[in-house]
Amino acid sequence: MTSMATSAATLDAKELAKLSNAELAHLEREIARKYIGRLSWFMVVWPFANLICWLSLWPLVFTGTLSVWVALPIATFNITISYLPSHDAQHDIYARPGQKLRWLNELIGHISVIPLVSSYRTLKMTHIQHHTHTNDPDLDPDFNTHAPSPLAAIWKALKARNPQSEFASSYEKTLDRLDPEQARLAKRDTIILNLTYLAILFGLAASGYAMEAWLIWVLPLILAGVYIRFFLSWAPHHPGDEMGRYRDTRAFKSLFGVIGTMGMTVHIVHHLHPRIPLDLTPAAFREMRPILEARNCELNGLYE
């Protein structure tokens, strides 16, 4: 099997088709091991640089150094990309419990999603459940992102900030069936974050900066939420009617490419091996592709 793993890249489709599922799984794991456990400095710098950039917009706009209309697309970009470093932290990619850099993993998990007004604890608890129960209508907290078409998915995402939306209730229901103490802390974090967010908005509005608050935080937050729910949830799992390790997530082509979708075109690899760093996932996908094809995964011609 070792020699087979070494020459996996040279095996053609017919040769791979002759292998058993156990042999294919071995080849797949051998590839995954090459990428797991590697600290990506790009992913370390990303959350801090992004947060600093977003925070710097406020004094630049308040002092008239930067037009708020220029700040709008920058803020939208900042908030949109703020989730993924936390996502890597949710999977203990920076460091696992007990390792020296565990503090960095948790720090990134918390601070990167400040612009997104999201609780790292809540995100982690619900996201792990998403991986465990992908596409299960009763247990997947992200199942509500499923929609019959791109436009329908965008419309659902636009309504997500409504406190009465199905997204809010699905996360609460997920927390309610998990560890009570951790769920309590997650809900507490969410309440504190949202109250702080509202207090800042009211304070800015009372100080005459309502438009600035709207264009640097409120509107970018809405737009970022649509992007995240569309590309990070709807697109990789559409149509969302199958369950199972090799059928609940797909690869897909996009006009925005792998970078414009923040690596989500190859999200199938993340669901198979969630401890591969985000920026290494495309390379892992290209190497695994023949094996995934032999597994009858939905790859939609990506990197053929």
C-alpha cells in the first residue's frame, strides 16, 4: 500500500476504479496528512491585518481623510473575509488543545469575527454540528440556507439579520441540545456582542455619525452575510438533498474562481478533512481529485 500511496498521482481513472473503498481511503488520507498540521502564516496574519484595516476606517472617515463612500467597499470586504480565520480556529487548525499556540487559536477565533458581530463560541458549537449532521433537515443548523435557486438563496440570506429569522432559531435549537453550560456561555456571548453593537450604533447616531455607522458597519454587515451564506453554505451543499461523507458537499465552478469564493469551490475537501488550512485546500483538492472522482463525488468539472 505504501508504494501505491507514493504513486497515487500517476494512477489513471481505470486503475483507481479497481481499488476498494479502503484503498481509496488510504490514498486520500496520505494526501491529507501532507497538509494537516502545517501552520499557515498567511492565515495568522489575515485576521489581525483585516481587523486593523477595518478599525482604521473609522478615524479616517471621522477626520475627513477618507470618503465614507470609499470606506463602504473596503468595510464590506473586511467584514466578508473576517469569518474564515475564525473558521480555521473552530477546527483547531492553528493549534489543538494543549499545544503551545492554543492561545493564538482562541485569540484568532474571537477577534476575527468582531466586525461580523458574531460569537466565536456560538459559531464553533454550531459549526461542528453542521459537520456532524450535514444536510440533515432536523440537526444541521445551516440547513435553512438551502434554496432551490441562487436568487432564492440570496433572498433568504438577506432576511437572516431579522431576529425572527429561521437562521436565528436554528442556531438556538442547536445550542439547546448541546452541553448546557457551554450553551449558556455561547448565548451570553451572543447577547453581549449584539447589545454592544447596538449601543455603538446608537451612540454614533446620537453623535451625528448615523450615515457613517450605516455605511461602515450596518450595510457591509448585511452584504457580507449574504456573501457568506451564499458561497460558504448554499453553493457547496446545493441542492442539499443527500447525506453521507462523499455526497453531502460538492465542488463547483464559479465565475469568481477559487479566490473570489474564498476557497469554497473546493469545500468538499474541507468536509472530508476539516483540519487542512483554508489556503492549502485548493492544492489538496487538485491532488485528491482523481480519488474523489473514483468515489463518485460531485465535482462539476472543476480542475478537469
